[in-house]
Amino acid sequence: MKRLLSLVVIGCFLISGCSLFKSKEDKTAQELISEGMEDFSNKKYRASIESFQKLKDWYPFSKYAILAELKIADAYYQIEEYDKAIAAYESFETLHPRNEATPYVIFQQGICNIHQMETIDRDQKAAKNAIDVFQRLKRQFPDDPYAKKADEYLLRATRNIVAHEFYIGEFYFKSKHYRAAAERFRGIITQFPDVGYHQKALEYLSRCDVELEKQGTRK
């Protein structure tokens, strides 16, 4: 009898213990996705991330989990935390490469890099990343509307890189490092003939040749 009573007490404790470990805020997947989408629509992006993340953690096999993953990336994009947005978009693409949203996800990775582009006197890593992403989008989904939209941003990123190269070329020229300057201008002429710097690069290259002739070092 005492043994039976002990088992009943232990059972009651376990049941009550389970309720202790369960958060009072526990919600269904439906409730979490609804709250997240509502917060997102109202531009409460951090609150929406919290709801979407809970959905992912608590209900990873829910039919809403994929949408939550995508909206986390979109929310980070909206609050301009572009590194986190890129990581979230990349994760989505890796986990769901055949999802219908994949072209959009790749496009958004490129746009995040566009927003991170530096001025022409700074490193152009983001611009180069943007070009790589948009070119990949066009290769993988050549007929998708997002691939067609990528052209505008490809040109913008390319112009940033060329402007950077031209800036360095001018710096070398003004510093009388004519051979180094000529290499920069020659690279612009051969690699980027159609982005607005071709003629100016030709003119500078000619001036470099003149200066190198004076030094007797032209090759």
C-alpha cells in the first residue's frame, strides 16, 4: 500500500514537474506564425524575428517553419542588419535549394551586398560579392524575373569597382608612379569597356605613356 502511495506521489510530482518546465508563453505554430506576420506587417521586425525563431525552435517540422526561416531573413534585411540577413538567406538556400522562393533568396543576398558597398576609396569586397551573387542567379535561373532585375544591380556594382580602379589609377598618376597607373587604366580598358570610364582611362593611359617615354622606361 505504501509502495502504491509512493508511486502515486511520484507520478503527481512528475506531472506537475512537466508543467513547471513548460513556459506559460508556449504557443502553437499557428499562433506564432500569425503573430510574427502581424508584427512584420506592422514593421515590428525584431518582435517578428522572436516569434519566427520560436516557431523554428519549437516546431521545426511545422508546415510554417520554412516561411518562418524566410521571414527571419526578410526582417533582418528590413532593419538593415545585412550580414545577418545574408546568413539567413544563405541558410534558407542551402536547406531548400528547390524551393520556389530560391531566386528571390539569391537576389536578396545580392541586394544586401549592394547596400554594404563602400565608397570608391574603400575596399570593394561587397561590390565583388554582389556581382558574384547576381551572376550566379542569372546562371541558375536565367528566365526568372529576379534574374532580369539583377542586371541593374550588376551594372551598379561594376561601376563601383571601376570607379575604385580609376581612383587608384589617378592616385598613382599623381604620385608619378606611371607604370602602376598605366596597369590600372589598361585593366579598365580591357575588362570594363562599357561602364562609362573607357574614354577617360584611354586618355590617362596615353598620358602615362608620355611620362614613361620621358623617363625612357616605356615598354
